[in-house]
Amino acid sequence: MRGRPLKKKKTKGQILSFPLVIRSEANPKIKRTLWYAKKMSNKYLRKFYQRDILEHLSISKVRQSYKILEPESPRKWRSKIPSRVNRGILEISGRILRVVNSRRNLFELMLEKFGDTPDKWSYKKLIAEHKIYVKSQYIQNLSEQAERFYLSNGQYPTDFFQLQTTPKAKAAIISYAPDDGQAILIEKRGNSLFIRLKVLAYEDQECNPEWEWIEFSVPLPSFLSPLEQVAPDLRLDYFHGQLLPVIDYKVEIEGAKEINSPYFLTVDWGIRKLVTICVFDKQGNLICPPFFLSFEPIQAKLLRIRNEIDQLKAKRDKCSTKSDEWKKYNREIAKRWRKFRAIQKQLAHLASNVIVLIAQLYHCSEIYVEWLKTLKSKNFSAKLNWVINTTVREAIYEKVAYKAKLTGIKFKRPLSPYGTSQYCPRCGKKGIHTKSPNHWQEIKSGGWFRCPCCGYNADRDYVACCNLARKVLYGNLNDTDKGIAYMAKPISDSLFRQSKLPRERLFRNLSGWKEVISLQPQKNFSGRPLRL
């Protein structure tokens, strides 16, 4: 008896998604299908929003949500929808429930550690005392939601189901399984995609809806043609003010070959600057001046938007719940939140592109960052300023992680930032912070570092980058026998010294942000060069 041939294990690469807008005569039918899918998704959410199902989704090792929800779904609902379409709707419902369940777990954690009063929910204590790391914005959102509950009910919620009503699907979307021809069939022909799709012909409230197949084509960008397509999503989105169906064309690309070089990059999350970037070699030499990416105008704009949101919330809370005035303020708050998140997302993409591009230009094999969740705000700043800084950096952190992977650069485990801006990178002694290079009086929030022992002085964030590099190379911040050497002259094959092309590539990333973002290699960042 012949045995089955062994299948080669496929190496998983990166999944990238490209939105392709559908402009076809069949658009009304596609829209009708997606709106029906949204309606069914909300019915499933009302059915499955239960503690036991949320816990099952939480502990299950099954990645596809529909496999868990399908056996629990009513047969009369499933009979109205083709099985493959129904699974796509269930998958979207399961994703929403898993997100809600993560909020439930965090809410119960806050109750367990700090009680039911949101004022006591401390992000810093959660890290310092319990060594639990979550996104600060999640705690902020839950705290605001609990405060709104208190204003409406006169007491704080003690159960998550009191706080969170049944979630709703906001987007009309269907997630398809890999092409099997039962709900969607995609065929590439030259520079076009020919798609055969099962859609809702019409919906009759008195009987089961009718389904039919339609065919249409979508232009395919040439760079996507040679790539293998995986499971797509179908959704609705706005383009130039027009609501159109979009197919998210997902492709799998091979993982980039890991770079092997003697250079690595360190990133410091500054207070006055968004990030400070330095490149070192394995001998502890800084091979180029540091790059400072500053964002004060954008930071101020984000702060203004958050202040506007707080003011609108204060006015809204004085109105009776569900009144016309209350709804008006809610729409204004949602409008500003969309603007806030859009700016934050664009800023995170910009900063992550700059970090990864500098690593590429200097052929760095590794990127090291400090653990941003212990980032502190200025002593004289509002708490809100700290929240904005932290959430922006969280977004940058996530984007650098996946972009580095795409380019073959290792994104290493974050380093502890403790003491990185307080100790001299040359002698290892504790220094002081001053207002500027021309001042000598100690100011804790000062942006300039001075060492009383050896006289070394430099920008505070640059010193932090150097000490992060010391941790990479030597591990012990206070080991005075080993330090980071600053070379007075850059190495001979420094890319920025040879050609202007890399510099142009780097600054081209700023595009329309040049008026509100500054990025430049700083030459006068230190009082005198640092050597071993």
C-alpha cells in the first residue's frame, strides 16, 4: 500500500490588503447584499452577546470565529443565507465580540485591582505594581464610559454588561473564505479581475430572500498580478463622497530575508520630540549624527481637539439623555474623535516610515526601542498631554514592528528606559538636567544633560539613545568600564556623506508635513565628542 506523499510545509509570509473599488452596473445589488449582511450581523450580535459565548471565544484556540458561532446560530436564520455567505457574516460578528470581550477582561481587571471608581483606575500603577501592560487609551475609554454611566444612573457599574450594551456592526462587510466558488469566484485575466459573486436578488419580508450570481470586472494594478491572492473581504466605503463597494484584495508575500550587519538603531520616545533616532555599530561607535523628529504644532493641535471634546462632553452631560441637544453634542464629539484619530494615524505612519527608512539606509539589522508605556509627561503639563503622547507612540510602536518585519529588520524586545536620560554615557555617573547648553541650574524637566564628574553635556534625548545602546551592548547602565563611543568623524562609507539621494528619500517622506514636522540630523547635539 502506497503512503501519501508528504506535503511541504508552507512558510507563512506577510498578508497585505489592497482596496479595489468596484464600479459596475451590479453595484446596487452588491450594496443591497452588504446592507443585508450588516442587518444579519447585528441580529447575530444580539443573539450571541452572552457571557458564556464571550468566554468561549476568549479561551478557544480556534482562529476562525464562525466555527464557534455557527453551531449556536438558529437554523431558520441560516436557511435564508447561503452557507458560505453566512460564515462570512458570522466571522465579522465573532471579530466584534472578541474585541468587546477584551474590553470586558480589562474592565474586570480594573475592578479587581482598583475597585469600581474610575478615578482610581491608574495606568501607571497597573504597570508598576502589577506588571500588567495594556494600551493606556483602553483604560481612558473605559473610564469615560463608566463616568457617563454614573451620570445616568447615579452609581458606577459593577458588571461589564451594565456598562456595555449589545454591540453593533458599524460597517457593512462580508469576510470570505479562500476562493472556493460557492460564494465568490475570482479569476485574473491580464490586468483585470473577473469576479463572480453571489448576491441578494431581492428581499421579501414574507418569504426567504432570493440569491443570484452576478459577474463584473475590476482593474488590477500590475504589481498585484504576480502575487497569490488569499481570502478577500467585501465592504462599503466612501470615495470622494460617494458610497461604493470595495473588495479588499489580500495577497501573501514572502518574508524578507533577514539583514545581517554590524549596525543597529535605537529609538528614544522623547517628551519635547516625538522620537530621537541614533545608529550605532557593535563596537559602540555612533556612525552618524542623531535624527530628531519633532511635532510640537501637531501635538498642540491634538491637545486642542481633546480639549474641545472635553468641553462638548461637559455641555452634553447637562442635557437630558437622548434629547435633541444631547444627540447634537454626541455628533460633534464623534466628528472631532474621527479627526483626532485620522491625524494620529497619519502621524504614526509618517514617524514609522522615517524610523524604518533610516534603518534601511544605514543597513541596520536590528531596531531597539524603549518600553514606551513608562513614558512620563512634563511636570508642568496636563495629564491629557501625557495621554496624547503615549497613544501616538503606541501607534508608532505597532507600525514600526510590522514594517521592520517586511524589510527584514529585526524589531527587538523593548528595553527598560529607567535612568537612560539620567546617567552619563561616557563615565556612567549620574548627571543633571538644565534648560539649555547655556544654563547650569538644575531643572528636572530640562532638555539638556550635564555630567558634573567628567563635564560631558549633550541633548537629553540623545543621551537616552546612547544609554539604550549601552544596554544593547553591555546590559548594565552603570558599568563605568564600558560606554558608547561617539566618533568625531563618520565612517568612510556613511551613505549620507556619499550621496544626496538617501537624504532626499528621507525628507521626501515629510511631504505635506514639512510645516508642522521637523526632521534633521543634528550636528550640534553635544558639547564635545564622546569617545571610549
